[in-house]
Amino acid sequence: MSKPECPQCEMNDILEHADRWECVTCGHEWEREPQPAEARVVKDAFGTVLADGDSVTLIKDLKLKGGSQVLKGGTKAKGIRLVDGDHEISCKIEGSAIGLKACFVKKA
């Protein structure tokens, strides 16, 4: 990103701080415009792009951590939500809230 010019003195000698710009010539400080966040793209095991509200199907049996329950391959989850973190998908399967990795599902 190129540095802007000072809105007061119109000089190009600008210091770049994390949250603001500062003119070396006149000392004027102003807020930086926030950078637009890039849209996160989550793809299933076959490369299909997933979105909030989609339905997905498990492609293999998955053992749940902290218990002895196993989710069978072919189990369908409706109305998923995409979330940040280790597990990209938040959904409910058989009444339980589950976090899934996208590499274990296919879009239904």
C-alpha cells in the first residue's frame, strides 16, 4: 500500500504507525482507514465452496473427542455455520452441537 500525502500540508514524508499516519513535516496525525477483510473461502473434501446454511454429509466415520460416540459416514448436517478456528464448520448432528473440519464433509 502506498503512503498517502498529509491532508494539512500535502507533503509525502509520512510515518506509518499501526493505527494512524503521522506527517514528519507538520506533525499532523490522522487515523488509518481499516483494510477490508478478505472473504474466507471454505471448501469441502472435493473442492466445493461451502456457505452458511448449506447441508453437508460426512464422508467417513468420525470418533468424537471426550466420549465413545462415533458419527457414521453418510450422516447429514443441515444449516451449517462457517466459523473461524481449528474447525471451520459449526452444526448440530442428532441434537448435539458439533464442530467439524471441512476436509471430512461433502456438500449435500
